[in-house]
Amino acid sequence: MIGLSQRPGRKLACQQAVELVTGYLEGALPRAQRRRFEAHLTSCADCPEYLAQIRVIIALTGSITPGDLTSRMRDDLIGLYRRWRADEDQGIR
């Protein structure tokens, strides 16, 4: 993942911050990475809004368990994930 291998003290780029949002919201970032992420939020005009949007999405959607999905929905999500991973592996964004 971009951003995790950078040396402490270097500023995050917006793309790196976006990739860390889930870890930030889950409290899974190491302390130094969390501080860098929060420092980025204070100096960026767009990322705080993105973080707020993700929080709203999470609040509106709640949580989905595997039992909430039909077989077709599960297959569609797995297919979507596999296509995304294949694109990532090929460097397509």
C-alpha cells in the first residue's frame, strides 16, 4: 500500500491519505502513521471532506454480514473485487 513504507516525517500526498482512511477510521494505523495522516488533514482542503463523506457513508449503510447477501450478490461482489485486484496488479487505476 502506498504511504505505509515512507519514512516518518515525510508528508502524505492526498492519494496516500485516501488509501489510509479505512485504517484511520478503524484505529488500525500505527501511532506515527496516524499522526502523519492527521497532520495531512490539517493542511489539506479536500481530504477532511473526503473523510467526512466516508463517515457519512458508513453511518448510512450500517454493517452488512455475509448472511445479508444473496448468493448472486456475493458472487457479484467477489467478481468486482477480483476485477479490481487484477487492475491493481496491472497498475491500472
